[in-house]
Amino acid sequence: MKPLAELQKQLRELDTKRKDFESAHKDTAMTAEDREEFKQLLDKIDEVLADIELAERSEQANAAASAPVPPPASLQIHNVADEAKYSFGEFLRDVAFATRSQMQEISPRLAMHQKRIKAAASGANEALPAEGGFLVGTDFLTGIKQRMYENTLPGRCSRMGITAASNAVKINGIDETSRADGSRYGGVRGYWVEEAGSITSSKPKFRQIEFQLKKLAALAYTTDELLADAPALEEIMRSAVSGELAFKLQDALINGDGAGKPLGILESPCLVTVTKETGQSADTIVQENISKMWARMWRRHG
């Protein structure tokens, strides 16, 4: 049997032919040959309609056969008092079952967990995944974030906390664009002065720096067998998700273009490049490179 979409396309084409045929013979009598041709066209339309009906029934049967099966009794959670012992693996498992059951069966501990962390963002619906879904609480996120920042590069970045209701933070910074005279600290300038000489006053210049939150997310699928083993599910997901997010974060810190992600070192206007040594092969690093890069580092004294 042809796919339903193909049959529906065929029906549209046949119906167009029918309309064209009727329009062409609107004001003239049909001959015996015309009537036979028109009859065959209508018969073909009837055949395609019958095939479409069968295809639709077949799709309905397939959908019914693949409908999610409720989790076995051994996996259903009814003891709300155990919410404090709720593991990340159990949370992932309950989210999967709730989603597959079209939110008809939500674990009491999952519901309690969502209520406790006040999961839904403003304007979102925590009952539907597409409208906010089940958000991961801070207690579960800690392990994932810790693994992300255990990497060398993210671990060297300064981190700043903000309130839960904020998505950006502004801080004051020195508006310094170069280290030339009159530009340091945005305008402070020093002078070598003779006795009784005069100097021009100067002052620092400040600017506001705004940090806006950008979302870094990962979507992972699992099997029914793994869903049945919450500890294994937790370990695999923690490792896989934190590993992937750590990679994306490190890549953005180096190569990010600033569009929906951090502005990376290599794309930043403050990038300092050290010329390689004469005769040095491409894609290599020698001790002289390290010494010159170290010499270019600016250190604040005093």
C-alpha cells in the first residue's frame, strides 16, 4: 500500500483532472468516448479514496500499537514522603513516563518536586513540556554544573551569581581601550614635571558592562531498559550531559562569536597575537612562543 501522503497527493491530482474535464465539457455534449474516459477517471478516484481509508485505518492501528505502556508497578512511585530522597535518575525516569503518557500520569514525587522548586517560569505552563515542562531543580543541577566547571578553562573564569528573577546584570567597568598616554584607566595621565611646572588634570572614565544570560541545553534520549535502572540512568545522563555542555562551553570561550553565546578569546577585539619564530613549522609551539606570550601579559601593580 502506498503511503498516506502519496495517496492524498494522487487524489488531489485526480480531482484537478476531474474539474478540468467538467469545465472543458460544460457547454458541449460528451461523446461516448468522453463518457467512458470520465467514468474511468471517477472509478480511479473511488479506488484512491478506498486506499486512503485503508491507509488511515492502518496508521491509527500503528499509533495504538505504539502508545506508551504505563510503567510497571515496581516503577510507580506513591510515597510522597520519600521526596527528600528523590534521585536525579528517578526524576528523569518520571519525566519520561509523564511525557509519554501525555501528562495523564504524573508521579507524586515529581509533582512535589516541581511544586517545591516552583518550576514554571513566568508565562509558562509546567504541566506541558513545550510550555515550560519539568525543570531541573538546583539540587540536581549542582552535580552537572560542578562537572562542567571542573574543566581547566571554565574553572578559570570568574563567576557571578544573580537572583532567580533576573536574566542579566550590569556592572561598572573602566572604559580603557589602549595603554597609550591619556588612555590608561579611560583618561588618567601622568607627567614628568620640572620644578614649578604645571600639568593638565585628568580623570578615569567608566562604562557599564551588561552580562545577559544565554541558554546552553542538551536533549538526550534513553531506552525503556535504562529507564528501569534509575542509578545507571543518572550516572550516564550526568556524565553525557555535563560532558557535552562542558565541551560547548569551552568551545564558546575560545571560538564563540558572541551571537547567543559568549564572545570567545579568538573573536574578541582584545586578542593579542604573538608572531611565530622565523622558520617555525605551522601548528607547532616552541619555548620562545611561551616566553613572548608571557611577556605580553599585562600585570597590574600596586
